Amino acid sequence: MIRKIIRIDKEKCNGCGACADACHEGAIDIINGKAELVREHFCDGLGDCLPECPTGAISFEEREAPEYDEEAVKEAQKKLFAKKQAMSAHTGCPGSKSMQIQRPVTPEAVKPSSTADQVSKLQNWPVQIKLAPVSASYFNGAKLLIAADCTAYAYASFHQDFIRNKVTLIGCPKLDQVDYSEKLTAIIQNNDIQSVTIVRMEVPCCGGLEMAARKALQNSGKFIPWQVVTISIDGKILE
């Protein structure tokens, strides 16, 4: 049947997950860092997700689509509710789920054998992508680190293993609700960047940062070595 349904522009989508949270019917999932309408028969065409999208990636269109199945939505909501009740009281984005990470307790009397790792390796300021200049002397010849805010808290040796000898930029696409790709493109285009390392968390909403950095590299027109490192919530590097 022909009916009104949402359309998601993947070029504009930053993967923040705000639309998926806003969709009470569960029609949207975040897949490979992008929002997708994966259950067309769950979409009622009312568009609760539209005002939540920070990049304007969602719009209405009229096209051939399965009829809205209210009974299927209610059944799926029941199963999802039961699953969440079994796991925890958390609802919404997986990245905001509350959990306690159990670690061995280190006696306060025990001091590190070396103070080398306690020295900050940060060599530029500001570090927030939104505040960073497009051009700066420290960008020239730099190895650029683009990191999600949470990574430095989750990964214990972040300064030593990632910030050291790099120019650091950080951000959170879910909280900032902006598309970083334009700013990052300008930085890469206007400076002699030698390499780019993207460090993100394992949670789906963090895919927005990775996608913005990938888009910036592509739009810059430059061939620069780059890599993505994913950190787990308990502070491990995932392969």
C-alpha cells in the first residue's frame, strides 16, 4: 500500500541514536554507525523521531510500504519490556546503561614503581572538536587523534598509548548532537596531517564519531593512513 513513512538520509545521519530512542514502536536500529528503518511495518508515520534528529536526516515520504501493524508492535514492546526487566531497569540507549565494573582493590599504600605514566601527554588545547581551531601550528605534521570523550576514562593507559605524540581532539556525537564531519574535514584539508587514529567506545551511539571521521577523511580528498580502535566498557581494546 502507498502510505506516509519516514525516510533516513544516511549521508546526514551521524549515528547518535536519538531517533531510535524516540521511536516508541522500535522501528529504527543503529547499524554500522547509521540509523536504519529496519521494521517498516512498525513505523506509524507520526514522526516522533523527526524533532529528535540533530542533523535533519529524517523526513517524511509517501511510498509503497507494509501496513502499520499495531498488534506486532505491541507484541514486540511486551517482549522488549520483559527482556529489559530481566536484565535491569535501564531503558534507552545501550551506552547509557548503568552498571558497576568489579575490579581488584589496590591497597592505598602501594605506589606505582614509576611516575612516568602519571605525566600528561597532552600537547594541544582546546581538545573539544567544537572548540578546536580549523588551523593551528600544532596541526602541521601532526598525527591526529580523534577520540570519544569516554575512552580516556575507560582505558587506563590512554595518555601513554594514544595521546602521546599526537594532537588530540575529543567529542561525543550523542551529547553534542552535531555532525563533526564538516569541522574535521576543514582541519584535515587545511593542515599537514600525517595520520588519523579514531578511538571510540563499543556502544552503538559512539559510531557517530567514527562515521564523522571517516566522512571527513573521504571529503578531504587526501590519502592519509588511518585506523579505528574500539574500547570496551570495562577498558579493554577490542579486536
